[in-house]
Amino acid sequence: MQDNRMKTDVLIIGAGISGCISALTLAEKGIEVTLLTQGEDLFTGNTRLAQGGIVYTGPGDSPKVLEKDILTAGWNYNNIKAIRTLTKNAPEALKHLLMDKYPVPFAHSDGEYSLTREGGHAVPRILYCADHTGYSIMEVLAKAVENTPNITICTQRTAVDLLTNHHHARQTDFKYCLSNKCLGAYVYNEAIDAVETILADYTILATGGLGQIFLHTTNSTGSIGSGVAMATRAKVRVINSEMVQFHPTAFYQGTRSRASRRFLISEAVRGEGAKLVNCYGEAFMPRYDPRADLAPRDIVTRSIQEEMLRTGEECVYLDAANFVKHDLKERFPTIYGTCAEAGTDITKSPIPVVPAAHYFCGGVLVDEKGRTTLDRLYAVGECSCTGLHGGNRLASTSLLEGMFWGFEAGKDIGAKVSSKTSISKKLMNAIPDWENSGTNENEDPALIAQDWMLIRSIMWNYVGITRSTARLSRAMYDLQNLNRDLRSFYKRTPVSRPIVDLFHGCQAALSVTAAAVKNKESIGCHYRVD
């Protein structure tokens, strides 16, 4: 097809653990896959940042025990069908994929895999690679993807909009169809400064989370909720958007630190025995929950916030030096090195920590195969919502969920792809190329930066760890006004990645806020004070 127009069997938007596993599963069946990443390689998403580990199974463990832990952490707001699908099948899938087929160098001792325990888990069941599990997984998967002939990796690409016959087809007979289908996406190519039309028989959203719409986050810079924004515009059902998990322990380097993301101090540090202490050196968690430092994340996060308000301090501290028996340099080399560079020796001093937006428990509604409410569109990983996490995610289930549903989606699409299921040439020809209506060269970096600061401040102050009717009403008013202005600006200005990201980020923020307004009940991550 012509230069800015292409056709592929399957288009995968996002290249973390779920996107890569889907791509490899499909390519193994001889299916042509086009894999998009915003960066110059496959190491730009959140998977590479995952420190703690990935849930497997341990001594005394069972699907029922894991099910109970997931339900408890999720405030029984979970989809029991999704939980049972995962607990029954995911450990075997992990062994097949990450031990046998694409072996990841998980920690082991005396010929056995080492297992650790984190908050909310009844038993040690978590595989890990020191404190860089996600990065180690991505090293293995990226190499496999790059060496697979049927996978075309497209770098520096930003998905702009999902293509559907109802919205985009120019011929009226396709608009009058009862069935609406996803037909690929408009994709901005940063290298050539142009929007490409990528048509696909099937499309998988694997765009990750939305932590970057908050002022403080552990997420990578591309985590702005683009999957949720595009799905919403395509009338795909999105669910549980109010459920944003804040990680209790992000490295605090003072109020002047304005890094694009805060460095995560893994929950595994507490799993190995570290305790949260206040400015007086008192271990405070037993006052808030009988599980103390091993309570689920939402409880620990609110406890830290309450302790900071009680003491008037800007942070609390995580004391590993006095409580962890392991050699901290060996067990947590990344954390040790990063903290040391900032002047904190974790073998001698407690680590200053604060909460930060971390994981999106809601997302595009999918079934047990990753299918969405739009025909031919799948969603996997953090941008999707299987209902597994309910009101709050259990530690180290995210990598397992991404791997498992990436695998399931790949298998499901792989069983369907054939010449009979391919998009007809008539329908492909009915989809127009991108028309750039904007002619005003008025993209001002200062204005974009200010709009982002407004979104992030609104979300942090009004739609953050604790919420109220008054705060949420103010957030809706401010975000609706900004969204209206951005729509007008978007139409007048030639497309670029900063503008697309800003537009998606604002829409994602509106989605989270609107869901929070509707849900009057405090559940897990969604904590209302009124």
C-alpha cells in the first residue's frame, strides 16, 4: 500500500509484557504482527520499571489461597470469574512462557526458584530477579520479539485514534451495519512527522496505565491513559476508572524534586522485613492495621498520609537497615544504587518515602480472552479491566495479569485469523487517510506544560488518595473546561505527539473523575471522606 497507509493481520499498540507476549504468541502461528512503541526501543513502558516480582505458586499455596488474597486486597469488588481463570491457569502459563520458552533468570538457590512474600500475600509465592524483575523480563522478551520474522516493530509511534466502520467509513452501507468493528488505528509517526493509516484485521490495546495524569507517580512518561481515551471515543465500554492505586513508598527527595516520575521503593523491601517509621523513629503501621507493614497497599497508603498529617512532616521513612536480614546491596541493588546517588545509604539510614500514583485497576472492559465490547478490538495489561483487581490490586499480580491475558488474547486471535476473517478490500478502501484540518502553527511548549501541570494538580489534589463531593465537583468543572478548550486547539493545530498526549491525558483524567463522581461508596483505592 502507499507510504502512509499499510495493512497488517494484527496491530498491537504498546510493547510491554502483555503486548510482547501477544505478539510472540501470534507470530508463532505464522500471523503477521505490527507492534507499536512510542520510544526508540521496547524499553519505554512500565514493565521495565517493575521491581518486586511476579506471582507464581509456593509451598502451601493453592488457587483457593491466592483467590482469597486477591479478593481480600480487592475488597471483594473483583470479578470472581477472572480470578479463577487466573489462579487456575496462569502459573502453568508462566512456567510455559517465562521458564521454558523464554527463560527469565529468576533468583534461585540450591536448584530451586527463590520465592518472596509481599503485603497481602498469605505465603511466599513471588518470583523475582533481585529488584529489577520487570527489566529482566523485558530483556528476554525484547530479544525474542526482535528475532521473530513475523513481527514488525514500529518505533516512535503514537496511536491517535481507533478506526471503526461506524465512525470512519465513507461509504454509507458500512455506517448502516449493526455491527461496529475496529479496523486498526491512525498512528502518528514522529520520525516523518505524519499520521499513518494502519489497517488491521484485529487490534490489541496494550498501552499501559495512566499514572502520569497525577502530580506524583512512579509511572513512565508515556503512561497517560491513551488506551482508555481512544476506547472512550470509540464508544468501547470502560469500567472501574475510579480505582487508581497509589503506591505507598516512592522515594522522597524533597518538594523541589520535579523528576518525570518518582523512583519506586518496592513492596518487596517490606516483604523482607522493613518497617515504616515516622520522624520520631516509631513503627506506626500497627496503629492502623493488625497486618502492620504487610497490609494491602491502599491501607498502607492512607496510613502514611494520616501519619504525615498527624506529625506535620512531608514524608515518612522505610527502615530496612535495622530490620532486613539480607545483604541490602545484593538483594536490592537498584534501590541501593539509586538511593546512594541521592545521598541515602539504605544499609545505614531509613529511606524517606511518600505515596505516588502507581497502578490503574480499571480500564477497558474485557472478558477472559481479552475481548472488548467492540468487535475485533482486544485489550491486555494495565489499560484493560478484567475485574481481577477489583477495588485494589494485590502486589505483584500486574506482571502475571499482563503476561496471562496477553497470551490468552494471542491464542484467541490466532484461532480466528484466516482469509475469511480478513477485512474486505471494499471496507479498507472506505477508510480515508488522516485529514489534518489544523493549519495554525501555534504549538507552544510553555502552554502545553502549563496544561499538563493543571491536569496533574487537579487530579492529585481533588481526585487523589482521598476524595470528597466538593473536590470531585471542582475537578469535573475544571477538566470539562480544559477538555473543551483542548478540542478546539486540537482542531486548529497540526498533530504532534505532545498535542496527542495532552488530549489523551485530559480525556483519561475526565474518565477517572467522572467514575469517581458516580461511585458514592468508599471501596479500596476509591476512598471518599463524605
